Amino acid sequence: MEKDLTRGNVTGTILKFAGPMILGNLLQQCYNIADTLIVGRFLGKDALAAVGSAYTLMTFLTSILIGLCMGSGAVFSVYYGKKETLQMKRSMLASFLFIAAIAVLLSILAFGFIHPILHILQVPESIYGLMYEYVWMIFWGIGFVFLYNYFAFLLRSMGNSLTPLCFLGAAAVMNIGLDLLFVVSFHMGAGGAAFATVLSQAASGVGIAVYVWIREPRLRPGREEFALDKRTMTEVIRHSFAASIQQSVMNFGILMIQGLVNSFGTIVMAAFAAAVKIDSFAYMPAQEFGNAFSLFISQNHGAGKRERIRQGMQKAATLSIVFCIVISGVIFVSAPWLMGFFVEKGETAIIETGAAYLRIEGAFYCGIGLLFLLYGFYRGVEKPEMSLVLTVISLGTRVLLAYLLSPVPRIGVLGIWWAIPIGWFLADLAGIMCLGKVGGYGLRRERSDI
């Protein structure tokens, strides 16, 4: 199922590779949407607020591991493009040991600091017990998140985006079934929804690891790969940390926003919880398209195909912008109807608040779509620090404006919503201005090697 991304029609290659990744990420959202939908319908608005706030927390924690795996995947992809198999396998072993150690440490810290974390998030006393119950169980899935994402990015670095989709699809279906069983039939509450998610994560993580071990024997570490050198470890740590810090900074900013949202009470919390799920589901294809684009860039960068990279940038930007324009229109028109999936029709305050969020942010999806491509480009050409800079600009603007505008009586919570697209477009501007300084990509046309 491998695919050489350095050959063939540029548009067709990107779409065929990105398709399974996009579908897989949409399925991943089913983990959280299933929890939110079932909890909101069967356990009420307090449980919905608790699960929604916990989702933001868990997203921040797992983003650290996903970023590490993403950064390592870029390294694998470059060596795959260079056809340097031995160095690729050494990088694989180094990154596995490094990220596994981080996963263990992260789990220990998460369990050890549950109460301080919940207090920092300003969780209201009325839902504190529900949120504690949910996060205590959901933290058990941290290690499985590492396993799935490590092997998923390994396979994708070699052009295989279909196998990770299969495991994720099975886990998503399993999660929905277990949610209904534990929450509706067994009446296990919010903890039951978390337990369903952890079991599903375990199935996908362990399953894909076993698959790679059995079906890809050439990737098993041998004696030569265990001879790790300083250069390999430094390279892996540099790329992994840069991508991880980018992901964690992005989600830490969102976590700070969650704390600000929580200060407005359970109605705004519940609205934000539901709206964020809709929002994430809406622009997730653009995000995963950016991740696929990054691996396309990595392979071609490793192979030295600069003109193919330039062509890929143009085609990917066009595809992403068209998609974002369409999805913005859909979200703007259907925002109240979509909110109705998560809360009862009688909860008009929650629906109105969530719809306002969706209509403000959803109108500017082109900003985040382009930003995801810029993230992917800079990771792909081995400039991961630039992706981090763009994230700091985007999230820094968002957090600063949110905390400045929301206390103003005439603006209130709308200030939080408007801060989001402003941050996106400032980061886009910075990323575009720096393109010419990274190897001159996009500034001059070279001999076509497509």
C-alpha cells in the first residue's frame, strides 16, 4: 500500500494520499462527537459541559504526543524520499524510545495533578465531580494515543494512508457502540463514555502496532539500527520537539480560552462544548489535508524535487481554499440546526450562543485552511521552527484579544469568538512573507521534473 509521492500528477497524488487521512481524521472526531452527543442527550447539560471541557484538556495533553509523532513522521518521510533505508530505521527506533518515555511521563503527571489542573480550568463546583470522573478514566488512553499515532505516521511517511484509516474506522465504530452500551444501557454516566473511548483507543493503538510488526518485517529494528548516534537522536528530537511544541502551544492557547469560557458559566460552557465539536469536524479535512501535504513536501524535499514542491503548493492552496469557502457557507447557514443535534430544542440560550460562535469563526475557514498548509510546508522542508512561530502568532493573538475584549460589557463572549479568525490571518500573513526566505520556494520557476 506504499505510494511514492515524488512521481505522478501532482493534484492526483496529493488527493489520493490525503483522502484516507482526511476520512480517518473525521472518524477520529467521532470519538469525541459520540461522547458529546450521547452525554448531552442522555445525561444533560451539566454532563455536556464537563465532557466538553475535558475534551479541551485531553486534546492539549495528547497533542504533545501527536506533535512528537508528526515531527518524527516528517523525518521518516525525508529519508524515504532519499531512499536511505538504514538511516530511516535508526530514526524510527530513536523516535519510538524517545516518544514512549514522554508518554509514560505525561501519564504520571496527568494522574498526579488532576485536581490542580481542574482548578486552573476554573471548573464550576456543580460539575467538578462529573469532570473528575471523566478525566480520571480518559487519562488511561494516553499511551494508546501514542501507539496509534506513532505507527500511523510511520506508515503515512511511506505513502500508506489507507491502513491507519482502517484501524481508526474500526475504533470509531467500536467507540459509538460502547458509548451506547455503557451510558444508555448500563447507566455508567460520564465515566462510561470515557471508558468507551479508552477501549477504542486501545484497540486502534495495539492493533496497528501488531499489524506493522507482522506485515512490515523490514521495519523491525536490527543490530545496525541499535547503533544510535548523536546526529540521529538530535535530528529526531529537533523535529519532534518543534512539532510537539507547535501542537501543544496551539492547544494550550485553546485551553486558556477554555478557562475564560468557563468563567461565563455553564450555558456558555455547554454551547462552546457543542460548537467546538461542530467546528472541529468542519475544518478537520483542511487540517488533515495540511498534514498530508506536509508528507508530500517531505518526500519531494528528500528527493530534491523543488519544482514539484512549487507545483504542489499552488495546487494544494487552490484545493484548500475552495473547500473552505464551501464549508463556511454550510456552517453559516446551518449553525442553529447543527447545535440542535447536541442539546434539546428548549435550550435556546445554548443554541443561540453556539450558533453565534459558529457563524463568526465559520465565516473565515479560509484563514485556518491556508495556515494548515503553511504549517505542513515548513515541517516538510525541515524548518519546523517556523511552524511553531506561526502558531505562536496565531494563538498569541487569539488569547490576548480574547482576554482584552471579553471583559468589555458591550462585547462580552463575542470578543473570544472574534479573536480566533484575527489570529489566523495575522499568522497567514507572516507565513506567506517568509516563503521566499526558505530556499526561494514559490519565487522562481525551475525546470519541471513532474
